[in-house]
Amino acid sequence: MGKKKAFVLRIQPETLEAMEKWAADEFRSLNGQIEWIITRALKESGRSGKIHATKKNNADHSG
């Protein structure tokens, strides 16, 4: 697995509180929960393959 990038996320306090509760209910960290939700949404939208293809293409052309 590649290195992960950090970024700032601005979020409403009420949304953050709900996300923290959901993460705790699922025995995940908040970061892990957010990543899980994004990954699931990408798979459901049929976009997750594009991410892997892009990473592969970048690796193929990097050297």
C-alpha cells in the first residue's frame, strides 16, 4: 500500500459529532471511518477502479 496523504477537512461540528459516534459504534478511528465511507462510496459509484488504474499508470510512467 502506498503512503497516505494528509489534508485538512472542514466539517460542521454536528456532522463531526455524528461521525465520531458512528466510528465508535463500528470500532474504528474517525480517520478510518471517513476513509471507509469514501472507499465504499467510490466502489458503489463504480469509480474505485479508476483510482487503481491511475496509480498503476503513474507507477508505469514514473521511471
